[in-house]
Amino acid sequence: MNSRASQPLSLADFEISPNRGFLPSDPCEALPDCPSLNHLGRELPKLLSTRRVRRFIDEQPSLLPSVPATWREDECRAAMRILSFAGHAYVWETPGQPATSLPSQLARPWYEIGQKLGRPPVLSYASYALDNWRRLDATKPIQLDNIVLLQNFLGGLDEEWFVVVHIQIERQAGPGLAGLLRAINGVSQEKDDEVLSGLQTLASAQTAMRDTLLRMKERCDPYVYYTRVRPYIHGWKNSPSLPDGLIYDNVEVYKQQPQQFRGETGAQSSIVPCLDAGLGIRHVPDPLTVYLQEMREYMPPRHRAFLQALESRTDGQGRAMLAGYIHNRKQRHPNLWSAYCACVDLLAQFREIHIGYADSYINRQHQTSATNPTAVGTGGTPFMTYLQKHLDETKQAIVV
């Protein structure tokens, strides 16, 4: 075990909460002194339903002249949320006729805010889910009957439910991440009781996450998702309808050259990659592993750093520290092995449910337009074959 791996990890060092996981404190709902941007965010569903987003933005002399130096990070994230939804609505407003360039009054502030947050100017999971909720009753918990979205494309029950299910899972992951760290830190101190307690806490959180994911079809219909929700979250990399990408007008660093960025996808959530890293799930390289590595560029930088810190926790044989420790004690401490197997099995169950949804919500839907392909995920990569492979590799981790 290297000396770096023996130092205890702390969620607080990575802006992660044991109660909320990767969710921030309650997101900023409106921006100070930004009437045009606040109005655009508020009216976007109506503008999009009447196909007037492009006209509205084109007529604005400025949406955000410059990013105020006094803005807090949560205000920057709120601006990123509005600009990201507006940018995708601008591009995909007319089915089959995507915009090939963004006007400078949208492109420049979007790029500038993205630079401050360490993310590219495209709608990512952080803006779509992590920074996109409010509690109906601030005194009550972050849970499905108390959270709504701050920003929608068209709105409606199916779009709302699709995202708040993700937000609930993110919140439920918080105690699980704390448990995972307790187990990993317990390994470095050779405290089996801490390892066991941490794994049991993780399994409890994973069970809650699985049960929430199973509720997706309660209020999000696959056909409505495919035709009314999914078209707007596509990006412009590997896009059959925007093969060259998108021009960000007057963004100096891009030199008027089309840029290619992936679309919003749950693969940009840090939860599953962190569970893979912490539990020592290995995936043989394939197109999906390359894609998932690329997805880290769309994560908030501190979350990306946490994932890298987990991956650095290896033993002398290059195995994940926690997995190696438990394998070495499988005979002497079967309760540790059982607890570890339970966590891996729950991760496999989560993946299996996700594959079922990818099939019913996307794969089985009738192909109607090149702007909403069924063969790839919203991030722009083939998915079904490799999702199954990653599930198989997860199960393989606990084959005796």
C-alpha cells in the first residue's frame, strides 16, 4: 500500500455531502440583475412550444454582457443552467433543422461561464440535474414528493419526473459514498469493523437508489420521453444531423471553427464510476470505456478529482485497495466478503435496470428522425452491447 493511499479520504475535501452526495446546497433560483437571462429561463418552455426561441435570442442585444466578478459559484451554476437549456433549445428548436451556429450573445457568456466552472459550453448532467431543483417546502427533505425542477425544455409530467428521479438517486447516494469512504479508510487502518460498517451503509444506500430507479416508469412514458424529452438533450459530437459540430460565434478561442461536444447523459453522473472505482470493478477497454473516460470532462472538477482519488487507492498488486483487502480475508472474515458481494450485486442490479430502460425508452422506439437516433445514447455513442458487457464485468467481480 503506497503512503498516499494510506491517507484518509474526506468527502468535504471534494465538496461532497454525506447527506446530499454530489448535489450542492439548494441551487440558486434566479440571477441578480440579469432580467434578460431570468426572463429567458422562465419563458423558455413557452418560447420552445411556439418555436420562438431563436427569434427571441437573436433579437436580444445581450443576454449577459460579462460575468460579474462578485458572483458566487452557485450563481455561476445558475447562469450555466439557463444558458445550457437555452443553447440546446436554440439548436434543436425545429425538428430536422438544427441550427449550425450560435449567436455571440448566447455563445460568449456560455463559454465564459463554462470556463469559470471547468466545464464545456454544452448542457451537461450537472446543469440538467445537480443544479436544477428546488424544494417545495424548504423545511422538508430532498425527496420525490418535495422537489421540482427549476428549468425545463417543454415541461410536463414526463420531463419533470425523468429528471427528479435522477436527483433523488443523487441525494440517496450521499450516505453510500460516506459508507464507501469509511470502508476504504478502515482498510488503511486495518479496522475490519469499520470496513464492514461502511459496506453495510453503502448497501443500504444502494438499495434505496435501486428502488427509486425502479419508479421511473410510474410517471415517465417511454414514447413521451423519446419524442418530447430526449430530442433536446442531444449534443453535437457524433451527431448525424450536425456532423461537423456547432459554431460558437465570436468565441475567440474557437476561431469560428465548429466545436463538437457530447450531449447530456446520466453517464456524466459521478455515482457509478465512483462505485466501480471504490469496489474495484474492472472493465476491459471497449468503446464505452473510452466514452466514459471522456464523460469526466463534463463533470464538476471536484467530483472528477474525487473519482481520481478513489482510483488511486490501490494495493501493491494494482488492485483496488478495498477489493484486495476483502479478497485476502475471504476465508478468515466471510462476513466482510458477504457485505462486499452485496454491494457489488446491488451495483449489478442498478446496471440491469438501466439496460432495461435504455431498451424500452430508446432502443424499441421507432426511428423518426436523424436528430433523435435510436442507435446511440444522447452522448452520441452506441450503447446496448457495451452496457451488457459492463454488467457482466460487474457480476464477474464476485465470482468465486
